[in-house]
Amino acid sequence: EIVLTQSPGTLSLSPGERATLSCRASQSISSSDLAWYRQKPGQAPRLLIYGTSGRATGIPDRFSGIGSGTDFTLTISRLEPEDFAVYYCQQYGSSPPITFGQGTRLEIK
Amino acid sequence: QVQLVQSGAEVKKPGASVKVSCKTSGYTFSNFAVHWVRQAPGQRLEWMGWINAGNGITKYSQRFQDRVTITRDTSASTAYMEMSSLRSEDTAVYYCARDPLGGSVYFDSWGQGTLVTVSS
């Protein structure tokens, strides 16, 4: 099973600042198989990034993704109030074919 | 617009079964897959299985393959997830999610979630 480990567990920042979230895989995965989601309290996750760097429909360009192999990063260039939520990375690969990271909580400082 | 609307919250006793529905609209149901993902309180998202809505082929996580059955009704554009032999650890929010079948797997639309509570 590919384990995804996200860091940091909690990130405290202010609106307007830049956020950098990390996702590390226990073994190499294809860059086409890594996605990021944002989950606000009481809501379902929302797709932000697919294929490591592709922005989903309606996602603003302040969200960007990069990475390869085992290390992937989501960057939010200028935090808006709605960005304070929990972020998950997800991979598609070996059995079980789909796993998620444990999440990074982005909170207002 | 694309919508996935799930059935309402359920309370079940240990050992019982539950069936959650996911009614879709706004797209051609048979051109996509529907996955089921659950989230226990304070836990990470956990993938359970999927169904190709076009050909009905299913695949399950080994963790759930003995207790979960995913089906679909193409005439109703609806997918279903049934879980048997429920235990308290199955208390969670269950989500259906759409997969564009674009080569890799990711979820571009989600249902609102169904809370399943297992308690004696």
C-alpha cells in the first residue's frame, strides 16, 4: 500500500500570505496520479488539482501544484478567507488503488 | 450542472446492513465511474470501491470487499453502496464521488455525504 504523509499537520497563516503544503509518498508514483482536495467543515471535499499540476474547473490560479516521484507540493499564493480548511492529497496506484493523506489543517493565525 | 445527491442519514444496529444511494444529474451517467469514500470522525478519507457506470464493472478495496456491494441503475442514473455486518467502527460519513475515467483516478464532483451511525 502506498502511504501518503502530509506536512505540516497544521499550518497557521494570515490572509494574503503564501501557503506551502507537502505530500510525500512511501514509494514513487506517476505525476498523473496525484490530486489535491480542499474540505471545509461539514462539507464534501472539492477537487483543486489533478495530475499534480492541473487546476480543476473553477479553481483560481492562486492554487498551483508541483512535484514528481515521492514529493509533491500544493502552493496557495495569496490566502483568501475561504482557503482556511483541511487539504488532502490523493494518489491512484497499487492496491488499494486509491489512498489519501491524513490532511493538513490550514488555520487563521 | 453536475449534481450527486445522496440519501439521508441512517442509524443502524451492529450486525445490520445499510444501503446508501447516490442520484446523479447534469451529465451522461454511463460515461463516468462512481466511487465510494468514507470518513470516520477525525480520520482521513478512505476509499471503498468503485463502479464503472457504463459497463457495471466493480472494484473494491480489499478491506471492504467481503462486506460492500456497489451497484447502479442506469435508468435512474443512480449508484448504490450496500454494506453488511455493520460494526461501531463503521460509523462515518459516506460519500459518492464522480471519476471522469480520464486515465488516472480523481474525483471531480462529490455527493453531500450520508452519515451512517452504528450503535446498539
